[in-house]
Amino acid sequence: MIRIISIGVAVLLFGYIACASFFFREARHDRACQGVRVVVKDSLDKHFVSEGDLLYMLRKAGLDPVKHPMSEVNTERIEGELLRNEMIARVEAYKTPSGLVKMEVTQKMPILRIMGVRGNYYVDNLGTTMPISRRYVAHVPIASGYVEKELAVTDLYKFALFLQGNEFWNDQIEQIYVYPDNEVELIPRVGSHRIMLGPLEGFEEKLANLRLFYEQAIPKMGWEKYSMINLKYKNQIVCTKR
């Protein structure tokens, strides 16, 4: 008898806990959003977007969740709207038990700035473009001249990735100039010469040869002896004296 009573009490207690949990869960689900928290993860390094920018985007799109029932807040739509900003690489939006909507935002990472006759923009580390910001300038190599967007996001993107991963050349190459035939000239930080790279094809081998030339010839000749170092011909370095 006692066992039957104990089982009955346990069943009633379990039912009470299940009903209470369901009730409170539904109550939390239907409560109004209490606020929004935006975390721009890399804001100490880059300042392309701010919390105010993102909140303005949501208000303009009619997606500001504040005071709306949490059950009606669509975090996927919020993420999709914020990703329309070309400065943003990734967004994660989610609801918290306390009635907040939290958004974690990662900005794009520019590796090359295009300042050519075809436009002024950045190329990021994923090979996509992003606009210039009025509030922040990224210190990256500059490519000027006749830069078509297709070249910017393919061969120039690969070249910029190479510079980013090579400490010596990243420190040495200050500017990239593209001619109408897609031949490339490099402006170094050290020395008053120019470097005619020619087509970007095979640039790793060309720069390896140039570095060897720097190490062996420049200590004897000096940085000021040549006005142009031409690398466009395979396995040759042709120098023009001043």
C-alpha cells in the first residue's frame, strides 16, 4: 500500500514539474524582448562598423526586436540583414534566457587597397571586395593604375596573400601599379628604384631571384645605382643604371 502511495506521489510530483516547466518556458517564450547586445569581436583592431551602425540597419529594415515577443524575433532574418553590410564577414544572432537578443559580429579583414581608375575599394582575406570606410583606414599595400575587379579578386588577391605571409616582402613592397596590359610594377620602401615584375604569373620565383640579387649585388653596388630592376623575363634580372 505504502509503495502504491509513493508511486502515486512521485507521478503527481513529476507531472507538476513538467507542467511548471512548460508554463515557465512558454512564459519566457512569449515575453517581450528586453534589449539588444551587440559585440563587434575585432573592434580593437578594426573600426569599419559600430554597434550604432548595426542597430540602425535593423531599425531601417523593421527588424529591431526590442519590445516584440521573443517568439516573433527571427534571428536568421537579423543575421541575413546585417550580412548585407559589405564590411561584415560573419554574424551570429541568438536569444538569451533573460530576454535579450545578442549579436556577435566579425568584420572583414582587408589585405589590399585598390585605388585605380576603375574604382576605390578593399580586397579582403577571403577574396571578396569591401567598400572604403570614412572612419577607418587599413594599413595594407595599395594597388593603383588600371585594376579591373576580376584581376583584383584573383591574381592581385593571391599576390596580397603572399605579401601578408612573407615578412620580408610585406615590409619591402609599398605600392603596386598595374598597366593596361596587366603588367605590374612594384614600388619598394627601401631604395629609389622601381621593380618591373611583368605579368603576375610566377611572381614567387621572380621575387626569390630578386631577393638573391638584393643579398649578393646590392651590398657591393648600393641601393642608388639602378633606376629600374626588370624581372619580367624568365630567370633574368635586367637592371637599368641611373
